Amino acid sequence: MSTVDTPILHVDMDAFFASVAIRDRPELWDVPVVVGGGPRGVVTCANYAARAYGVRSAMSGAQARRLCPQLVSVRLEPGAVSEVSTAVRDIFRRVTPLVQVVSVDEAFLDVSGAGRLLGSPRKIADRIRAQIHDEQRITCSVGVAGSPSVAKVASRHAKPDGVVVVPPDGLPGFLHPLDVGELYGVGPKARARLHRLGFVTVGDIARTPLDTLQQILGEGQGTRLHHLSHGIDGRDLTPRRGPQEPDRSMGAQETLGRDHDYHADREPIVRELLRLSAKVTRRLRAGRVVGRTVTLSVRFTDFVTITRSRTLPQATDVTREVHQTAVALYDALALRRARLRLVGVRVEGLLPRDRVHRQGVLGEPLHGWRDADRAVDLAVERFGSRAVRPASLLG
């Protein structure tokens, strides 16, 4: 199946707030858990073990405990949701720049340009799920289809922790048996009205002539539902920030193939920081943005994570400058007997490149590292990400 047939992914985190709250508490992964839901509060989010008992968000804590007496209520650490949401968006943008953020826990991706390097949409969906699970220790579900509306429905049927692909020839068999309330944008009131009018399934809508739907439902709603029932979605994805997305930044992180000792394994870590720095700065240049603050993230084998940042004199998108800063931050940690599981590099405080004037530095060659980076970008764009790499990353 080509990316032309099913280029749209809808990625939705599974029980996002609850998953983030317990991701560092493996003893709770299979236990019914809610965020909130105190004696006089309401449930903000319930994990799937709690949902099996009928516990739902917006339910009072007292009612939730009547349904599930062994329920565990947890609190979210300040900033945890924002941190994980930002990291997940970074994973999306490793795949494609065409990311439309819907909220902190879901987004649409257009992967039509990623097939040559990354394979089929299904392979891309599996890659995203694996990276999110490995790096953030939470799960997501992905719907893959030819339009955003069908991908949204597919991701709902993929839950939890799955993928549903809806190819064009399989769309009627997937979509038409569903309740009409599953169509994207049809809420409870609209569903109830459609049921009263005899439209119970999506197939009921699809089999009704367009002019009849327009007479019954009105021209606008009749046309919209006719299109949705046939998987037609007239909107294109437009990359944009979600309503709760923080100040712009770009980053990359990698879970190491094995645990590394902070002192003994410095050279492999330095090489990994170079690879991550190159990935981040390539995305900066593609987005025509620069940033002044470089942040290093280090996660230990006990899942404790620390970050260190340094603000540069000038905003940059140069790989060498970001890498040197990340290595300096790493060396300044001065850890003892530390075992590392993950490292990450992030550039923050981004600004459009054409709004930043870069001062020349005495002794810096006219055609230096910035021009070398751009030459590499051209080669990578034409021949793929492995065409040109620093010598230390070969092999």
C-alpha cells in the first residue's frame, strides 16, 4: 500500500494524563488508576484498567470508587504533561513537517512525503508507536487512512495501543456499519437527531441520495454528512501549533542500545550527541529558524531525568555549535557511578532565521561550518539521510 492511498495518520495518546502520571511507577501499570477523583473531586482521566469498571473522566470520585473500590488516585507532576507532549511532537516531526496538532495528546500527520525513506504508512505508524513507547514509556493508537476524518475514526478503533489502516477499497466495510455518531464532528445532540430521522448507521447516510439528505438536514449539513460517509474530507492538513503548545523548540532524544557508564562510555555518548545535534539542526534549517538555548537531557537507568541548559551569545542552526554546547553540558554534570539510559538535545527559544542578524566572529572562515551544513542538507535531500555523515558516525 502506497502513501498516496493512505497518507494521513491520526495519532492519539492512550489515557494520556493517567499514563504520564504513572509512567515512572511500573507497580501501577496494571492497576485501576485515575488522575484526580478525590473524595470531593472529579476524575480528570482514567486508565484502561479503571475504564473496565466503568470509571470515566468527569465522574465524581465517590461514584468512581463505588464502581471500583480498589481505585488508586494519583497526581500529575507540574509540567509533566507539557514535557511529554513536546517530546511526542518532536517524534512526529522526525517523520514529517506536516503535523497538525489538535491538542496535547493528539495530532494529524501527512506522511505522503516520507514513504521513500520510511516505508508504508503502516510501517511509519509502527515506528512512531515504538519510539513513543521507548522514549516516553506511554502508548498511543494510530489510525491510517486517506483523509483526516477517517483516520480519526480509525484511531478510536485502534485503542488501546494499536493501529487500524483503512485503505480506499476497505472504506465501506469499515465505515458504513458504524453508528452515525462515530463520524468526525457528529456530537451527541446531532447523533440523537439523526437517529430520530432514521439514520442509525453511517451506511444509512451513504445510501441516501445527496439531494434527499439536503432536503431533510439542510444543504450544509446534508452535504457534509454525505461527504463524511464516503470518506471525503475537503480539508488539507496545515501545520500549526496546538492551543496549549508551549514556546517553540526542536529536539531529539535516543534511548541507548544498552546502559552506558557516564565516565567509561564518554566517547559513544559524544558520538550520540553529535548524531542528535545534526538531526535537530537539520530540522532547524528546514524550518528556517534558529535558537540560542541548547538543552541537554540525560535519563538514568532508574528513569530519573535531569536537564541542563546553556544560552549562546548568538542564535544558531549550526551543528558544530549545538554539539559543542551539548558536550560541554554533559561534561559539566560531573556524575559519579551513573548509568545512562537515554540522552537528548534540544534547541529552544526559536526565531525566524531572517529576523536574526548573525555577527561575524574574528577568525571564522567566510565559508565555514554553516555553509558545510547547508551542503550536507542538499545532499541529504537528494540522496537520503545516510548520504553524508560525520566520519565519527560511520560504521
